[in-house]
Amino acid sequence: QSALTQPASVSGSPGQSITITCTGTNSDIGGYNYVSWYQQHPGKVPKLMIYDVTNRPSGVSNRFSGSKSGNTASLTISGLQAEDEADYYCSSYTNNVVFGGGTKLTVL
Amino acid sequence: EVQLVQSGGGLVEPGGSLRLSCAASGFNFNNAWMTWVRQAPGKGLEWVGRIKSKPDGGTEDYAAPVKGRFSISRDDSQNRVYLQMNSLKTEDTAVYYCNAGGHWFDSWGQGALVTVSS
């Protein structure tokens, strides 16, 4: 099972919005509404930010939103803050689970 | 409060074996699918495998790189899940996390570092 494709890095200034894409196939992202997104700060445990494409767990800021079109899922962060600087990973159900390679978000 | 407390990990020589343990509390463990995810140093997350709940069949699934070498088991009486790792390779060096869930993970163990080196 190949990893999902994410950009290696994205950046934005405080207050701006950014979008991280996650591209898969008909067998994973395109086949199920089971995309999730994780935030990981250096040396920390990953944190679930979005599940089942669009749902936010309790306690996650509504500045984080998820969507999907065809075989590509997206995570949008609005009103960028310094604390959002982290690595972000997407994942999809595929009968098993596959992760993306990760995207490093830099807040300029 | 959901808690996943891991134990095990350490340094092992190539070809060796190691068992990781994960003690769960704060949720209905009997009905939970339990998953292991790993992260090699400086790399991304990688799904290792999962074990379904007994009501859902209790079967295991594994990622291709570990299939035939790793096995996951569970003890519902102790609320514990295990990852038995055999024939370890240097490329298995990673932090291993246990999770409660099948396809999304809102509860993670603290991680256990496994280093495979001679």
C-alpha cells in the first residue's frame, strides 16, 4: 500500500489561511469517507485534528476544517497562529490504514 | 479519561525479538479495535497493524513490511494489547505507538522507542 501524497512543506503568515492537500487513489481516499488529519509538534505525540473527512474532535479549534474531492483530501487552517507550526499527517482507511508522508507547516 | 500506557522497548540486535505492551483504561476495551503505529527517527507515521475486538471477530491485519514477523494480541481480562516483534531489522527502528481505534486515532500511548542495532 503506497503512502498518500502530501506536499513536503507549506508556509503562511499569521492570520492567513493555508491548505494542505493529501492525494490518494480510488482504493483509499476516493473509496471511503474515512480521512483523518493529525498534528504533531516536535517530540510530541500526534493529535487528531479531523476525522471522517470533516469532523472535528471536541476541543479542536474551528479554525481547522477538512474536505474531500475525488481522490484528494484537504486540511484548511484559517487565522494562522504561531502555535499551528507543526507537522501534519493525513490518513485514510483502505481496508487497512495508510498515512501521508507529512507536511511541515511554517508560520512566517 | 482515556489512557494508554506503554511499556517495553529498548535496544535489540538484528534478528532479535521484543514485545511491547499497552495498558488501556477509561473506555470499553472489550469493544475497541487496537492499532499500532510507528515513526522512524525523522520520518513520518506508518501504520503497523491492528487487532479487532472479539465481538468483531478478533482478527489481525498487518502492514506488508512487518507481516509474518510481527503479531498483535490482546488480553481483554487485563485491558492490554501486545505487539510481539520477531526477526527485527534495522529498519524497524522507530517509536511505536498504541492507539484505540480502527481508522482514526484520538487516543495515543506515550510511545516506546525500539532501536535495532548491533
